[in-house]
Amino acid sequence: MIEDKEIKKQELKDRIINTSEIYTSEADAFETGTSDLGENTPRSRRKKNTEFFTAGRRVVILLLVLIGAVIIILTLQNRFKTYNKFKLKWIHELSEGSLVDYISLGNGFLKYSKDGAVYLKKNGKNVWVDSYEMSNPKTNKNGKYAIVFDVGSKKIVSYTKDGKAASIDTGLPILKAIVSKSGVVTALIEDAKSTYIMFYDNEGKELDISIKSKLSGDGFPTDIAISPDGTALLASFQYLKGSSMMGRVVFYDFSEIGKNMANRVVAGFDEEFVSSMVARVKYLDKINSVAIASDGLYFFSSKNIASPKLIKTIKAENDIEAVAFEGEKICVVYKNTSEKFNHTLYIYSKTGNVLLKKEFSGDFNHVDMQKEYIYMTKNDNAIIMNTSGVIKYSGSLDVNIHKIVKRGFLSGFTVLGDNDFRGIILK
């Protein structure tokens, strides 16, 4: 019995010694970096996780670079690619009702007629309807506001994408009306002897500001434009001097600077428009503006608000056929009398620099410029040109065209017709 106990004690002692040796050897191995147990320690797992996520980020960055490169290549290819046919992808029939035209508003379109306005989504679905009665409705749009006004009558209605913003009765017949980005409406109205420029806030309330011009002395106003912030006005006039018809451009200011000026006039230009008719005026930004005359383009700067200056004149190389604006750019189409082409299109910057010149042939009666594209249309025919001068498509679109807008990434467009919206892809 005693011997058995001694044997068991010795075996237990040997086991304790062996276990200690194991722990000691493993500790030594861990310190020297040779232990298998080190692979499962928290520090090792963090290192592996860091390496995994670093590799993942590299993969994501590489994929993004590749996707970006593909998009750039496709965009460049599409910019210079031309098409000779199209495919109809979808069509949405509009609800019954009369139509004069469409204007873009918000993320959709305002369809207006003599008896009311309808706001439509991009796909042509109705959002809201408003009724009125007008004999000769025209429109103007600026930022989130659009107005419909009755030329020769007294009614103006202001809208946003959410519905009617204001209704205005001018009291005298309207020649033209415009709206600022803040919703302030400027109306040019007339009686038998004078014209008046009246102002209304974005709720339709008449403001205590007006400009009166006598037809016998100041002349007949042909156009008006308001600055983006609504503090300045640009107007063009035609007046008779002897037996000659003369042009005039006048700058008005409604800030503190113009408060002490006679009739708020800060500058007037007459000599530049001798025997010239000024048909259009437009603010391109807060400082730069342009007058479109029968003999050319006149670019002005109001950097000094109290004294606007003529900074550049571009004489028309031929008759001006059409003008369109987008932001700070101007598109002008001149008649071309060469044997090969019948039109010359220019795009100018806000200071009169030539951004594009393009000679082309075709027939159109309406020009629209938006989102890097120029659309020239007549009945069912369209010339679609980008601002690089590439004619993407020229031909029939099988519907009477009121408006075309870019849709999608490459060659998709939406065509607004008399009774429907159509999605097409050029092919």
C-alpha cells in the first residue's frame, strides 16, 4: 500500500513538471513569435481585419475609378455621335383640353391655354389644374416662378410647381409682363398717351413703384428685363426723330442708389442705336446684360450700378433669325446666304465671347436652348444640336412638336406634343 502511494505521488509530480514545461515552452515560443497560439490572439485578429478592410477599400476605389472612366468614355463618345433614326419607348396620352404651349417649371411642365393651366409631371401625368379666361396668353418664367398673362387685357396669374401663387388685375391693357426669381411681377401696361411699368410682390400686391413714359417723347417700349435680384430694370424703346425711327436702351435702379435719380434712370443709350430697332433685352446675371438689335448685339456691364457701361458690340453678319437664352449663354441664329448652308448659329458668353460657331442647313420656326442642347423645330421636324456643334439628329419625330427635353444619360429625349408626351431614344 505504501509503495503504491509513493508511485502515485511520483506520477502526479511528473505530470505537474511536464505541464509547467509545456507552459514555459509556449511562453518562450510566444515571445519569439513561433507559437501557434499567437494566431488567435486579439492583436492578430485586428491585424487581419485591418488588412481585409484595406484590401476591400482598394477594390472599391478601383471599381469607382473604372466606372468613372467608363462614364467619361461613353459621355465623350455620345457627345460626338450622330443618329439618323429614333425608337419610340413610351407614350402617355394627355387629358383632353386646349393647348397653347408648355414651359418647364420645377421638375415638370406647365401646360397653358386660353382657359387654364395644368401642371404635369415629366411623364405627362396631371398634378393640379387651374382655370382662367384669356384671349392671348403668353408666359414668362424665372427660377421657381412662372406667369401667364393676357396681352391686350388686364390679367396675370403667377404659379409655382405647387399651384397658383398670385392673381393680378393690372387695370390697363398689358403689353408684356415678366417675373423675377423672387416672384416679383413687372408689368408693362399702356393707355392712349403713355406706358407704365408697374410692380407687384409675389402675393400679387401692387408695390409703390412705377415708371411712366410718354409715347410722344420717350417712345414706345419694345421689351423689358429685370435683374436676378429684382433691384434693376432694363427697357428698350423705339422713338421717332424727324423722319427716322431710333432705338434707345434705358437702365433703371430701385435700390438706394437710384432713389435720388430722376425717374430712377441711371443710364440711357441712344447714339448706339441710330436707325436700329432694339427687339430684346435680357439680364444674363446681376451685372451683365445684353440688347438684341436689328444690327447686332450690345453687351453691357452694371458693375458700377450708378453708371452701366457698353462693353462690347457685335455687329450682325446677316439678318438675325432667332434668339434663345440659357443662364449666362445666348444662342443667336443668323441667315446664311452661302450655297452650302442657310443658317449660322453662334453661342455667346455673358460678355460677348464666341463659344460656338456652326453653319448648317434646315428649316425651323422655333429655337430652344437647355441643358447643353439646342432644339430647332417646325411642325414635326426637329434639328437637335449639342453645344459642341454636333447635329445629333435632323428629321421628323412623327408628332407636332411643342418642346423637346433631354431625358436619361445618353440619347434619350422626351417630346411634348399636342396630345401626348413621348419618350424616344435616338438610334
